[in-house]
Amino acid sequence: SRVASASPDETVRVWDAASGKELQKLEGHIHFVNGVAFSGDGSKVASASTDRTVRIWDAASGSKVASASTDRTVRIWDAASGKELQKLEGHTAFVTGVSFSGDGSRVASASRDKTV
């Protein structure tokens, strides 16, 4: 089984509970991470930070995830490495939601600026 940890070093780490081995280091927050939780099926990890964002990470390797932010951006992340792949800008107010298309080739975002 796995456990996730929040850290003041701005990272989320996923660990093997039996061996204590680090499985993933998820980077992207710009302030302390103060909360983490696995989804019910264990496929995703949610993290909350004092940077005023919540990020949803794919706990399986090889996938991309998207995050919405109060800094008016959408960011695309590599779930295996936790590295930012792309920063999408264009909204004039904070982004309230993101979703990938069924085939994963596009991402839609919604914002307080009343655009999608």
C-alpha cells in the first residue's frame, strides 16, 4: 500500500508503506503543501497548499494531469515525475476548473472571467 505526505518544501511525496521507499515526488506548488489525500480508488492524489491552490495528481505513472489556479493559469503536469510540462495563460480571472477531453489531446478550462 502507499501513503502520501505533504511538506513545507513545496512537494508531495508518495511512499511505499511497507518499505518506506519513495515512489514519486510531485512538484509544482510554490508554497507549503499542507494537506494530501488519495481518491477512494487510489488513482489520484489531491494536494492543498498555502499557495491557495489544490492540485490533482495522477498516482499512476505515465499520465498527465491539469491544475487550475488563482494565478489565472492552467498547468499541465507529468504525473510520473511531477514536472510541469506546460503553462497555459489567457484567462483574466482565476481558473475554477479544468478537464481533459476523452482522448486526452485537449484540455478545457473555466474561469471567473466567464469564459471556457
